Amino acid sequence: MEDKKFKPYVPADKVMPEFTIVSIVLGSLLAILFGAANAYLGLRVGMTVSASIPAAVISMGLYRIILKRESILENNMVQTIGSAGESVAAGAIFTIPALFMWAKDGLTNYPSVIEIAVIAMCGGTLGVLLMVPLRNALIVQEHGTLAYPEGRACAEVLIAGEEGGSKASTVFAGLGIAALYKFIADGLKVFPSEVDWSISAYKGAGFGADVLPALAGVGYICGARVSSYLFAGGTLAWFVIMPLIALFGSDLTIYPAEVSVAQLWADGGTWALWSKFVRYIGAGAVAAGGIISLIKSLPLIVRTFRDAIGGYGKGKSGSTVLRTEQDIPMQVLLLGVLAIAILMWLLPLIPVNFISALIIVVFGFFFATVSSRMVGMIGSSNNPVSGMTIATLLIATIILKATGNTGAAGMVGAITIGSVICIIAAIAGDVSQDLKTGFLVGATPKKQQIGEIIGVIVSAFAIGGIMYLLNSAWGFGSKELAAPQATLMKLVVEGVMGGNLPWALVFTGVFIAIVIEILGIPVLPVAIGLYLPIHLSTPIMIGGLVRLLLEKRKAASEHERESMIQSGILYSSGLIAGEGIIGILLAVCAVIPMKNYGNFGKFIDVSARGFSLGNLGGIAFFGLLILTMLGFTLWNKNLKDKK
């Protein structure tokens, strides 16, 4: 078999620095950095991206240039720990902001920083422990079948150590350009970061774009195909559904609008129609898409579970175990899972009962299996974590309601269950990619698994403070931080628990998803595009088109084309990180009090003093940003000169 013949970059009998103090400290710092950046990105646009590749590149650059160290296994450990921050952030910001929104409405108390940290730590640690038994079945036995694209890309970056400096400079260039751009747009507010138009001749339709670096970066990393699915969903909503609502419902009062459509249009335009109608249709489509994806994955889930239980630990007893085959022992895994389940049940910080703790463990392993296999096929950035979470919330809320856990307490319990499951799924996918990287470079799996747990713990304690900072600055559900995924989760729980969802709109979305599935088109990306404003999918589509241009362009060699595409991925990762960092800093500015201005954020706002370049300025700056992306890929002479 192929896995028997495979030889890693570092042989199993070779020992070199790997799990060191330097790798732990640097990895922990990157975990906080990418956790903060992805938290901001996810709360703004409802999507996160894998941090493994930029973490590997930054690690390589720092190790070679500053620290003068050259251990590939140490570098791998840094990216292993660092990438955990992104996954913890994704799981937390998709769900926990719902608790903040309920607290704002007076339904519950605000979750404490410690409560958020404990929820994130339990979910993240469970995600690691539940994925470990799957390593042999998915990473080793299916080495030639499952691609694990980010894991392979990280391995290529690490193995190409002699190019580490130039690769790192590309990430840092994107980070710096995005940071400057973000500060000009949302700090100084020289131009609006969101351009928007209504189309008077086509009542109900509208168009616009959030002209921000991270969105272009997301589009490039996801590629033209996924970006086009998102844009198709947005087009369906803003150019088909909303005009139909304006045309046929203008004189009607349609629940949940509470006022006539004509009055809604007069008061709020396209955004009012999107908020009162399309958002519920999109929620139904996303929920149906998630459930469809799970049903289609059931045979794979059963096979993976069977292979994992049958293959775990075979030939791995005694002192003859190869370094590259060592995992955390099964008895430790079982005790760890049991201890966390009891902890969640008994700790008052986590509002779940025994039944809820049992649901978490059962669904946790189920979705860890789904996530681990899904990222092997489509990559971490396309992992349908939100679909898994919605399915969990629907089932958990129904069970809690049936067992008498209703009202605000039941809703908080459902969101808590969803939070832990969401983090489990996100971390399981990240661990799978990292273990694939380790398999290729010759790392020690057991040390990587311990490193993942360290990354989870560090990120868990950071994410609570980050969420409180962002909520204090702008508030979840606001225009600046729409928290679209958490808002969707909130709607699902409220609707099931209170029985007051506008089911006609939700089922419209469900059947749109079914039609999309019948046509053979991936449901989730189209459904997410339907749910999110078209202002987000437009710049993502532009980034995807840049990627398509490079993939279709004639190149001197396949190596040149791959180098250009990889350079764009690194630059785009820098764009995402740069915008996220400045977003966090602007949040700090927004909570610093300042006499006569309210806060420091308003003090640096030049638009408040009458200066703004307007929509045309936003388009022009975004065009310049796209030119920089082309400059680091299509027009990069250094890439063309390499052989």
C-alpha cells in the first residue's frame, strides 16, 4: 500500500528539535494573532480562512532571519500551535455573540470572559481528543486518497526552507498594505469601506461592495468556483427575490415586517427588504444545505468510524513504536473526554445539564469525523462548520424544549451546546490538516497533538477578551460587526424554542436549497451567498476572478504558474491578517474615551469634519488594492525568473 512505501522528509529514526520552549512561545503568539484576525473577519463577513499556511510562512521567516534556527520540525510545531487560534475563533464567533445579543435585549446576563474561555477550551480540547483516533484511518491509510490541501501546502512551504525568507516577505507585504488600507478606510474614513447603490428603474434591486482587503483575499484563497457560488446566491437574493417582493407585496403587510412592504421600502430601501425577508429565506437555505451535506456524508462517516476504531493502535505497542507513529494513548483520550464531559456538567460556568453534556460528546465525535474527512476533500476554508452547527442547534433545541428546558435558560443551553460542537468541528478539521503536514515532513504526531491542546488553551483565554473588546467598540449585530453566523444561530434557536419563526420564508429557503441540490450545484456556498448581503460576495468574487486569471494564463512552465498562484495565496493571507489586526486596534480606539470627541476613534475620523472621497474613492482604492495583488503574482519578475 502507498502509506507503507511513503517516506517522510525527516526519517523516523532521526531526532531533531521539535517541541521546544521557542516553538511553544512563538506558536502561542501566532495563535492569538490569527485568532484575533479571524474573529474580526468572521464577525464582519461570516467566514474565516485557514491560518496554517501564513503561520508556517511567518514561522519560517522568523526562524531563519531573526532566530537563525533551521529545524523544520520546530517550524512545523509553531504552525501547529498557531493555526489552532483560527479554529477556536471560528467556533466561538459563529455562536457565542448570540449570548451578547440576548443580554443586550435583557433576556440573559452577559457571558463572562472566563465562561467564554471555558466553553472554548472544552470544545477545542474535545476536538483534538476526538480526532486523534481518526489519524491512522484518514491521514495514513488514505494518504493517496484524501488531499488535505492546506496540510500539503504547509508541508511544501516548510520543506522549501531555502525560500522561507522570500515567502515570508510576501505575507508581511500583504499584511502591511492591508493594515494601511484598513486604517485609511475605517480609521481615518477617507472613503467609505462599503459602497452601495439602489437601482431606481428596478425597484427592490440593489448592488454594492465592501471594498476591503480581507474580502478580496478570501475570494482569492477560495478560488473562482466557490466565489461564483457565493455571488450567485447574492444575485438571486438582490436581483430576483427582493424585486419580486417589492413588485407583488408592495400593498401587503407580510409577517415579520409588521408594516407594509411599500413602507419598508420607503423607510429602509433594499436593506430593509433584506433584513425582514431575505435573511430568513437564506437561513432556511443554509440550514437545509447543512443537513443535505450531512446526509450525503453518512456513508463516509460510518466507514471512517469503523476504520478508525479497527486501526487505532495496531502495531504500536511497546518500545518498538516509531517516532512518526506515536499518538496520545487511547486510555488517556477516553479519560480526557470523560473528564471534560463531567466538567461541563458540573461547572456552573457552562449552563448545560447531564443530557446536554451527553449530546455534546456524541455529536462531537460525529461531527469531528465529518469535519476531518471533509477538510481532506475540500480544505479547511470550505469546511461547512456552520451547517453542522445549525443541525446540532435544531436537534439540541428540540430535545431541550421536549425535556422542559424552555425560555431563556433553554436558549442559552442550546447555544452553549452549539458553541462547543462548532469549536469541536473547527478544531478537528485544523488538527487533521496539521497532522497531514506532520505526516509529510516527519513530525511526531503525539507532540503535535499536545501542541494543538496548548494552542487551544492559549486561544481560548484570548478569544473572550477579544469578543468583549469588539462588542464594546461596535456591538454584535451592528453594521460594523453584523455577526451574520451568530445572528443566524440566534434566529434558529429563538424560532424553534418560541415557535415564532416566519416558517413560510424559512421553507422558501429550504426548497431553494433542494432545487440547487437537484441541479447538482454545491448547496452551502450558494445558500451562504443568499443569506449574506451581496456587498460581501462582490469583492470575494473579484478576488476569485484574479485567481482564475492566473490559473488560465499561459505560463512558461507549470512551476511558474504554481509559483504565481502560491504567491497570491500568501499575499492574500497577509491581507486578511493585516485587516484583522487593524480592526482589533480600531476597536481599541473606539473604546478609549476622549474629551469633546467621545472616543479616540471619532477623533481620527476625517469624514466627521466634512472630508470623504465617497463611493468613487472607495472603488478607486479597491482597484489599487487589486493591482497590488496582480503585482505580487502576475507581474512578479522574481517568480518568473525561478526555475
